[in-house]
Amino acid sequence: MVGLWRSSHPGPTLVVTTLAAALALAAGVETWRLVMLAAAVFAGQLSIGISNDAIDADRDCAVGRTDKPIAWGEVGLLTAWTAAVVLALLALGLSAPLGLGFTGAHAVVLVSGWSYNAGLKTGPLSIAPYILAFCCFPSLATLAAAEPQLAPGWAWLAGGALGAALHLTNVLPDLDDDARTGVRGTPHRLGSRTSVGLAAAAVLLGAASATFGPAGGSIRDVMVIGWVALALVVAVVLISLVLARAGSTGRVLFRLVMLAALLLAGQLVASGHALAP
């Protein structure tokens, strides 16, 4: 069990689950629905994480990733695949009580994650599953409500921008290892500097959408917290771009752009009241 947990990418799993629950809470979803949503998303993220490490076991072993239990035989491949499939089915089962709309949207997120793991991560379209999954992500909160509906367009744009930024920066620390094992996704083909620049632009686009979208595009109606969040995102993005131009390492840029992405995620939660009319 410990090995499976370590193979599930526990950090991102907990962050994504917390973000989904926070959006639902901000959108006013009632308690039992919020709990079901969090449980479904948690199971789904566990499934995606474990399947990723099961597929990448040979690659992880080749580059000496001692932090990967499946690659080093601490967790058997059959056990890992069984857990991944069961958790995916459990995620859909937990989604069902929240309605067809929520189940469908969550299925899109799951298929996006699994398709990325299964092969898209090695090609030029590796960014597509991230954008699709995170475009749908705000709608998980609104579709889980008693009166389900899709999230507004600005939330789709902010979510997709967040997904793009996360993918473009998430691989920066592992570019060399990935090159040795034949992984050449979108960021690998663009290079670290271009990826950082595009991630920064995506975060700025998402932050602007989350700032002005809830206000209906009216500058006068933007809340103070919206301006503060936008200013923080702009500041972190500018620092990232300056350091990228100065030749900073991928890990430093990864942390900075990831910080900007997390600020955008927080801005989405702060705007959660505007997800549903």
C-alpha cells in the first residue's frame, strides 16, 4: 500500500483533489455532494498517477529513478495495473450519484490523464490532454451541484491556461532524463526557455480571465482580491522571465512558474462564487 501511494504522485494528487473540493465549496455545493466529488476526484487522480508509473517503469529504471517503487520491483506490475483500473472504475462509480453531467466531465478528465500516460506524453501533442482536462475542471464543481450546469466560458479559459502552464513547467526538471528515454513532448520540442515563456503567457491569460470574467468584463466591478491576485501573478511571471533570460536552471524556473500557476488556482477558487449564477 505504501508503494502504491508513493507511485500515485501523491503531491499532485492531493493538490488537484483539494482544488476540486475548494472550487465546489466556493460554488456553494452542498456537503454530501462535495464529499462525493472529493472522493471521486481523489480516486481518479490515484488511478492516473499509478498508471503513469506503471507505463514508465522501464524508463524510470533506465534513468535510475530510485524514488519509483514500480520501477524497482517494490510494487509488482500486475498489482499496479490492477490498482489503477480498480481506482478508475471506483472514480466513475463515486461520480455516478452526482449525475450524468458530472460523470461525463470526470470521464473526460480521466481519459485525458490516461491518454497522456499511454503515449501522448511522448509526442508533439502532449499538452493537449492537460488543456482539455483543466478546461473541464471548473465544471466539476458546477456539475456536482443540485442544479448542474457547465462553468462559464471565462472559467474554461482560466482552467485551460492553468493546465497548459502546469504541463509546460512540470517537465522542466526532467528534460535530460526524458531525452535519454525518448520522451519528446511539447515542452521538449520547444526547449526550456520557450516553454517558460509560453507558460508565463498562459498564466497571465488565465489570471486576466479569472480577474475580469467574474466581473463581466467591467474593470469597475473587479473585486480588490482580484486585483491583488493579478498583481502577484504578474510579479512572479516577470521575475521568472528575467531569470530565464539570465540562464537560471530549470528547477528554479519550475518553482517560480509553478508558484504563479498556484496563485492562478487560488484566484479561481476565490472567484468560485461566480461559477454559478
